[in-house]
Amino acid sequence: MEIFKEIEPIRAFLKTKKEQKKSVGLVPTMGALHDGHLSLIRASKAQNDLTVCSIYINPTQFNNPTDLAKYPKTVEKDIAMLQQGGCDVLFLPDNSTMYKKEGGLKLDFGVLDKVLEGEFRPGHFSGVALVVSKFFNIIQPDRAYFGQKDFQQFKVINRLVEELKFNIELPFIPTMREADGLAMSSRNLRLNPEERVKALIFFKSLQLGKEELLKGTSLSVVKNKVKSLFETTSGVRLEYFEIANAENLTVLENVGSSVNCIMLIAGFVGEIRLIDNMFVKDVK
Ligand code: PAF
């Protein structure tokens, strides 16, 4: 695997590959890699001649300095995983490579970046979209891979690609889960064994929500059930549990039969913030 830390050398390397008509897949990450990331690498390898992974903890998408400071850093292990996973190129820039000036650009996605995560993490999606745009310009991939676990991020990036006319496909890659259902996430590394068990409440809430909605239970009753599940479990805190139109992320008050719905949940186990989501099929 080739490793680049600077922009010009990776551009020159990829230019040669593109002249040889090689297609390029990009998997942007913030490191602390897990099987979820490897599933993105696998998808990219299946669809492209060359797979580029980036590891960069992007400061502009963190609205909480403690969260940024405590974000897991496991670069040596990540490099070994990428090598084993067959990644071809790693882009590993530092802050001065990615951001030359203080006070960067801000991107606004209207309602899409104000609801759900956007409400609790103001500015988060602007930071994500900014850094992803930089990666798109540097790597110029044919396809880029983002997991379902960050569903709102996937929607924001789709909008970004549409609005800025990036010629990049965004295949949809379903969430990878641990055997007990916990969605794979770099933040899981911060959970102690007791918190790891408690973190299952997110998956359980989504399962409960799906089951109840499919039975025809009203949205408000479902939300109350999830709320009380959190209230009766120590050491966890619900930030939101919402059901949204999966096309445009409009938060729904009623679930109609024609709408493709997705449940989205966020909250804390101790001081660690986790998110998850699940589609609701055939809701009456
Ligand atoms: O999903 C992530 O890990 C990050 O938000 C991303 C897309 C790498 C941008 O920093």
C-alpha cells in the first residue's frame, strides 16, 4: 500500500493511474477502523481498479472539543488493517495540509443539516461537507463510500455531489453490526465493558420501534416506549428518537403507508455519544 501525506504527490500518483484508465474508489475515514470500514473497502475493491482510503480526524466537524480530543487514534493498527484488507493507497494528511487558513468556508444545506444530528451538533455537517469536498478535489474518485450508520451524512454528501456537480457515484452501503446488533462505530472503542452492554439499548430501541410500527402502533406511543426504555436504564441518555422520510429526512408526525421511513436515534452511554438508524418497511 502506498502512503501519502501531502497533496501534490498523491495527485501525481493518481494522475498516472487515471491516464491508464484505472477507476478510483475513495473511502474517507477518521481512522479507528473496524469491520464497518472494511466493508466499505470491500465494496470499493469490487467496483474500482484502485481503492484509496483517507484517515483524517477533521476538526471542523466537531462542535465538542472534548469529543475531538478523545476521538480514538489507532493509526498503526489502521495501517495494518488496510494492508490486510487490500487497500491500495492511504492518504494521511495533517491539519496544516487540509486547512491553510483559520475560519474556513461554511456550507448550508437548509433543513437537511438543521434537523436530527444538525440540531444537536450545529456546524457538524458544514465541516463534514467541507472536508469531503477537499478529498473529492484531491482524489477525484469515480465512486466514494459512506456507510448507512451515518445516514444523515450520506444524505448531505448526496446533496453536496448534486449541488457542486461532482462527477462521483455514491453507492449505498448498509450498516455493519456486531453479533449482538450494536452498530459498528469507532466510538465503540471508548466504551468500557459495562457501557458496551448498555450501548445495546440503541439497537433494541430500533427493533422495538420497527416491531411496534409494523403492528400499527402510533408514532407518539412508539416514541414514548423508547423514551421510557432509556429513562428506566441507568447510565444512558436519549437525545432523540425520530422517524423520518428516508428520501429527504423530513421528520414525520404520522407514518403513512406510502412513505419510505427510517428511524434515527442518538444518545449517550456515559459520556460517549452514539447514533444508529434502521428502515421501517411496510408501515401501515
Ligand atoms: O464518517 C466519517 O468518518 C467522517 O465524517 C468523514 C466522512 C470521514 C469526514 O471527516
